[in-house]
Amino acid sequence: PLICGAALSHKTLRNGGVAVAFYGDGASNEGSTLESLNLATVWKLPAVFVVEDNGYGEATGASYACAGTQQARAAAFGMPYMECDGSDYFAVHQAAGEAIAHARGGNGPVMLHVHLARWYGHFEGDAMTYRAPDEVAEARRDHDCLKLFRQRVTEAALFEASALDEIDTAVADEIEAAVRKAKSDPLPQSPDLLADVYVRY
């Protein structure tokens, strides 16, 4: 529902902004999601609803728990529907650009259905016994967006592999530095629990 408030702000201020909400196929069944789709359409809000569809609502397969299709849900509320392969950077970039342009142009909300694979369990300790034995290995082999991006841009001579290696190294170093800092920082104290949470007037 927060997307409707943000989109209404953009519409009221006429600042060209677009609100974007990301939610999974499981959350697409929630009443608040459907209410938001309805309100965004009724008020013709500049909003993009992105369904990150990994095929599972926690441990329940979408084919078991989701009646109809995401496209049918968009159609039910009279909004345009787009879909793309979430492991393809270029497909996502193009679809997102079109969806944002539509919403920014005063044409109301759009649903963007992104198909992707979930690499890990839904929570720490999720044994993922509900998944096929080789499902994750196949996803890592065939649907790794970074690997696919690297392959396409190096084959098209847009980037040298060495330049991408440098980026990978810089990112790994940045992550390692952040982990070291987090581990060396003092533990939070009781007064820290309320920092930036409540304000006295």
C-alpha cells in the first residue's frame, strides 16, 4: 500500500516521479496487494508494480497457491502488463524503462512480471526440501544474471573481461571491509535501541 501514497505524492507535486513496489508471487495473493492495484488504477497513479516471481511463496509452489495468472490480475484492474526474464539484465532494463515511461507519462500504473530463480531458502535454516534435488544447481548454472551479463557484453566487445574482473575484485574488497568494520565496532548499548526511532517534540 505504501506505493500508492508515494505515487500520489508524485502525482500531486507533478514532479515526474514514479513509485515502484517489489513483491513476490506469494504476496500477490494478499488483500492489500489487490487493494493497491485497484487504488492505483482508480486514481491513475504513476506506479510500477514489480512481481518478483521465483515460483515460491515461502515453501509453497506458486502453481499450487496462485489462482489465475499475474497477467489476469493486471487485466482485472485495467492496467498494462509486461513480463521479462529476471536473469537477463538487458530484458529487465528495457521492460522497466517502458513501464516507468508509461507511468511517468500520466497513463496510470503498470505491472511488470519478472521471472527469476531463488538461490537460497526463504529464511536462515530453510532446508528447501520442497525443491527438486538439482533445481538450485540448475538455476546457478543457467540463470546467473551476472554470468549471463558477462558473457553477452564480452562477446559483443562492450567490456573486456579484465575490466569486469577489476569490478568483481573492488566489490569483494568493499564487502570484506564492511564485514571487518561491523565485527570490530562495539556492540550496541541500551540507549542505541531508540536512536533514530522516536523523536521528542
